[in-house]
Amino acid sequence: MASASLSAAVRADRGTGVARKLRQTGHVPAVIYGHGREPQSLTVNTREIDKLLTQISAASTVIDLTVDGSTVRTLIREIQRHPFKRHIVHIDFQELVAGEKITVSVPLRFTGTAEGVRNSGGILEEVMHQVHLRVDPSLIPDHINVDVTHLTIGHSLHIRDLLLPEGVTVLDDTKATICVCAAPKAAVETTVAAEGEPGAPEPELIRKVKVEGEEEAKPAK
């Protein structure tokens, strides 16, 4: 389980104007909720949270959040960013309690080199990059490994093929494709070219159907 630390302060004032002033002074408005507690308004230092987010996977890292001297375990549930400037405008934290399972998004880590890539020049196409899990906060994995070593051209791996840690339940469709080993580009182009050779079926021409009573267009003089 990945974890990190962050400090926050309680704020009493709310509203758009207050939030704007906070951001101008180098702070981000935030809120903490969960485990039967009333939502509590907070502020966090903009530089600290920006630095932290470059070092962790926000969706699956437990944050030890210290609020006015008291520390609680939390998970970042939402990060709101400005639509154009992309800076953070608000963050939601959820308090975690051992024994209470939560839903998290955990990144997939592809390991090894696919046999189809190594021996046949294939291309590994990564279809999914994360999975949704239901798990106790104390058992949140940093990532889920996907071993592609034995994957040959034309074959794929699915959610059902994952080796999950004990106590973890996957919420995604077990039939969903994680990755596929595709044929090399040159082979695909050769196949397409062959389809255009003499003897290949001609494409169907789609013509406008004449409506009864409609005169055919006469060529311009």
C-alpha cells in the first residue's frame, strides 16, 4: 500500500469569493468527509499538493492528512482543475477506516516482453491502464502486474487473467480486454495490398434510388 503525508488547515468561511482569495494566497480549498462525519472545509498549500501529485498515484495512495495537529487516513476522491489553466481549484478527501471497504482505481503495470513482439516483430497494444477494485484501505495495492511474456500475435489478456492479491475484488467486466499483441505494421499493409489485387471482389457502388415519378437529371448544355 502506497502512502504519503500532507498538512491541511480548517477554514470557516465558504463561497466562491473566499475560494478565489485562498487561491490567490497560494492555497487550495478542500473538504474532508466520510465515516459518518460532517463534511469539513479545509485548505492545503498549493505548492505542497502540486509536488505531492507528481510523486504519487492520487487514486490509490493513502494520504495521512494532518488537520490542526490531528492525523487521519484519507484518499483523494476528486481533483477539480481550471478548464484552461489546469491549476487545482478544489480537492475532496475521504476519511478511511480499517474494515470499511472502498472502491479505488489502481494502475496496471505491464511486465516482460511479449513473445509475439520478441520473436515476430509484433506490437503490444495496451487497451486498459487501470482497474477498479473493492478493497480494505489497508490492502490497497500500489499496482497490479500484467505479465505479457507468453503473449503471441493475435492473442490478448483479459481482466479474468489477472493475478489479484488476496482480499481484493475486481469490479470491471472480467471479459474486458487489457492488452493485445497485434501483427507488425508491415504484415498488415501487405494484407491490405493483397486485397486490392486482380481477382479481389469489386466494391459495391451505392447509387441514388430513383423515386417513382421523379425525373432523371438531364446533363447541362
